[in-house]
Amino acid sequence: MFSSLGLVALTLASTVLADDLAVSVSTADFKSRFVQSGIVPEVIAALDPSVSFYASYRAEDGHTELLVPGSSLTVAEAGRAPLEFSVENLSNATSVNAQTRFLIYLLDADAPDRSAPNARNLRHFLAGNYTLSSAMSAVLPTAQRLTVTQQTFFPFTPFTAPSPRPNTGVHRFIYALYTQPPNFNTVGFESVGMELQTANWNLSRWRTQLGLGPAIGATFFSIDTGANGGLGVSANGSTLTGGAGAAGTGVPAPGAAAPGLAASLSVAGLAGLAATLGVMAMF
Ligand SMILES: *[C@@H]1O[C@H](CO)[C@@H](O)[C@H](O)[C@H]1NC(C)=O
Ligand SMILES: *[C@@H]1O[C@H](CO)[C@@H](O)[C@H](O)[C@H]1NC(C)=O
Ligand SMILES: *[C@@H]1O[C@H](CO)[C@@H](O)[C@H](O)[C@H]1NC(C)=O
Ligand SMILES: *[C@@H]1O[C@H](CO)[C@@H](O)[C@H](O)[C@H]1NC(C)=O
């Protein structure tokens, strides 16, 4: 009696555990989810990621979740700056070496309204000087973190919480990762004439302006402003129980003076990486 109950409990426990495990997403799946979502070609002409690029976020239930392409978030979940960024298979990107820095943005492709995105693209975050850390992701143990130090964190667009109006459709928010041209290791993007305005951000013009190649990785989430009185719904993602990731290395909270960034900044993990694949994305 006892033992069979115990067995049932054990089975349930491992089922729950398995459901909570974050799993890697292949670059092929990243690519196809961008097509399924309509982002390619509606917002971006093409995306051919060479790395799996992840962000994490704090879910309503307090758990830290892996953001996977297509994750559905509430406005509140999206409003907290990501706890960490991480990558897998960075060695698959071209022109990456131990000195390589990376830049990351977040934008709303459907501002102010999915049916009339007159402000496309609306930039919510842009910062450079990220480097590959030797620390692994707190959410996905096979992914390596991308971190930035307090001394090099000069976000061109500090994180601003997405706040899409209720009943303006399902907004798609895109994070993208680029290798940073070395000149920006010492100067900001304003040095090449980039403007602070966040609305109507023209990505192709911007890439030319900064001399960027295609994105090496990208991910996205959505907020359904028609659900839950405009607050959106929380769905999928992979849960990490135990609240790891509290020492954020993603984006400092708005108003905070670059807190707790980058406990570990070793780029040793990059040593010896070779450029192996070409990429052909267009954004
Ligand atoms: C990285 O490149 C290798 C070799 O081309 C490929 O087999 C692998 O699938 C790539 N990794 C990912 C995550 O796409
Ligand atoms: C891609 O990354 C995963 C996770 O680190 C690893 O298991 C896999 O071997 C890598 N694949 C290649 C081709 O590097
Ligand atoms: C990178 O950090 C340096 C300071 O070391 C700073 O001058 C430069 O503006 C930063 N670049 C970017 C793109 O944030
Ligand atoms: C973006 O800029 C390019 C020039 O770099 C231009 O051809 C294109 O029409 C612009 N797109 C929009 C939507 O303004």
C-alpha cells in the first residue's frame, strides 16, 4: 500500500521535474519559429541564426524561466529587465574570437497596434560591450552567459518596460544578438550618428550605419493585449525552481546604477573558437 503510493508520488514528482527542465532550441527551430510567427519576412527579410540565443525572465509565479522563441508573457513579466542572456554554439558564428564583444537589442515590431504598426520598430533596449562569460546560464546549464561590466555598460537605449495598450493585438517583441564592430569597444553608437529616437527604428539603415553584419542569433516573445483585460497571459517557457539568477547579469533595472553586473567576465571560453559557418540573415 505504502510502497505503491510512494511509487505514484515518485512518478508524479519526476514528471513535474521533467516538465520544469529548460531545453535547448536548435538554430533550425529558431529559424522556423521566426517564419511561423510571420516576423520573417514581415518585419525582417530573413534570419539564419548561427547561435542559439536566450534571455530569461522572472515569471508571475516567481520562477526564473527561459525565454524561447514564441514564449507568451504578461505585461508584468515583460516589464522586468531580463535576468540574463546566454548562448549555445557560439563557435558556429563567423568572426568570433576572444576579444569579440556583442550588442543586444529588444524591440516591439507591432507598436502601437498589430493591425497598424505605425511605430515599427519601437526600440526598448540597446546596449553593446557584452562578452562571453565562463559562467553558465542559471536556467539552461548548457548555455554560456553573455555579460557586461559596470565599467563598460553604457546602454544606448536603457531598458524600458514594454507597455502595449490593451486590445492592440498580439505584439511580437524581438531580441537580437550581433557581433560588435571593434570601433565600438571605445565609443558609443552616437559616434556614427545614431539617433536616440526609439520609434520607427529602421533596422536595415541602422545596420549600414553601424557597419553590422547580420544578427548571429535572435529570439522573440509575444504579449497578447486582447487577453486578461490587456494584461496578457503567461505561458510556456521552461521553469527553473529555486529562484536562481537573482544576481542579474542581463540588464540593470531602470534607475539602478548598473547593479551586480558580471560576476565573471572571463572570455577564456572563446579562446580557440574558429569561424566555421557563414550566415546570411538580412537584419
Ligand atoms: C553548429 O554547426 C554544426 C556544424 O555545421 C552543426 O552541425 C550544428 O547543428 C550547429 N549548431 C547549431 C546549434 O545549429
Ligand atoms: C551546441 O551546443 C550544445 C550545448 O552546449 C552542445 O551539446 C552541442 O554539442 C553543440 N553543437 C555543436 C555542433 O557545437
Ligand atoms: C564600450 O565601453 C567603453 C568603455 O570601456 C565605452 O567607451 C564605449 O562607449 C562602450 N561601447 C558601447 C557600444 O557601449
Ligand atoms: C529603411 O531604410 C532604407 C535605406 O537604408 C530604405 O530603403 C527603406 O525604405 C527604409 N524603410 C522604411 C520602412 O522606412
